[in-house]
Amino acid sequence: MKIAVLVSGSGTNLQTLIDQLHEDETSGIEIAVVISDRHKAYALTRAKSAGIPTQIVRTQDFESRVAYDEAISKHIENHSVELIVLAGFMKLFQPPFVRRYRNRIINVHPSLLPAFPGATPVVDTLAYGVKVAGVTVHFVDEDIDTGPIIAQTVVPVFDTDDEESLHKRIQVEEHKLYPKMIKCYAQGKLKVEGRKVSIIT
């Protein structure tokens, strides 16, 4: 199965997907293209080092967000992509794009959704004083971090935690859960009924 990975930053999740999926011949998964909205994203360097094609698609180069989404769609179609994987991609797709790829866009988020959606979940988690944080893998819908939840992992919050320490522990679990759920998708093991996602064993 060919996937596209969309990135905006350093690409730690991308590297995990390269190591655990793309370079594992038994996974049946190929990262066909890495797309970034930032030309300086270090994730692009990671992709190029692995011999993966890259594309830069910046919002400022298009007259509308719909046109921007369409440019991304063209790259996806050109590479025969079956699943769109968001890995730190910080742009919200417009409804036509989401409808076109319904249940074919997947994201990982560093909180136990629906708690703490948005761009600063780890900061929000610490500020609220909750005792557990976590990781959520979910399908993307038209709103921010509100799509059907595929799987979650709990991460304890310690009294001594700051943003860096908690985020590092959350990332460890991201790097376990995300590739696992992508494999489940590739193997046809995810069943979606409304908001409920079942993993077929």
C-alpha cells in the first residue's frame, strides 16, 4: 500500500514510519511521497535521506485554501496514494478535500481526545492539572481533532513533569501506536461505522 506523509516540522514521527514501515519489506507499506508546507522542515531531509520523493506545497502560493488542497490532491493522485498520513502537519483541510478522502486521512495527536485538541495539547494538559495524558490516532474530519478515534494509549502525568519531559514520553508511545494502526489500515482491519472504529483481529 502506498501512503503519503504530510509534515511541517522536524519529522520524528516520519522517521519512525520510515524505519518501521517503509524500510521493512514485510510491512507491505511504501511511503510514496512526503509533502510539506514548509521548505525548511527537517522532515524533508529525513525523506530525501531515505530516497523518498518530496514536494513543498505552501499556502501562500495559492489564491485560496481550496486551491491549496487541490494541489496536494494532485500529488496524492500522481503517486497513487491510498492513505494520507499526517505527521505534525499543521494545516486544516477544507471540507471538499476531507469529503473526497473520507476515512483515508489519519492523524496522531498527543492527548486523549476529545480532551485538549488543537496546537498546544501538552501545554494544555499540564495547565489543567490532569493525572493522565496520552496519544490518540484518529481519522480526520472537517473540524480540528474531532474525527473518529481509532486507538489511544494512556501516558501518566508526573508532578515533576514539564512540557519537554511529558512530550518526550508521549512521543515514545506515538512511535509505537501510529505505525501499528497504519499497518491495521493497510491490512483492512479497521472497520468504521459512524464515529465508532473497530479493529478486526
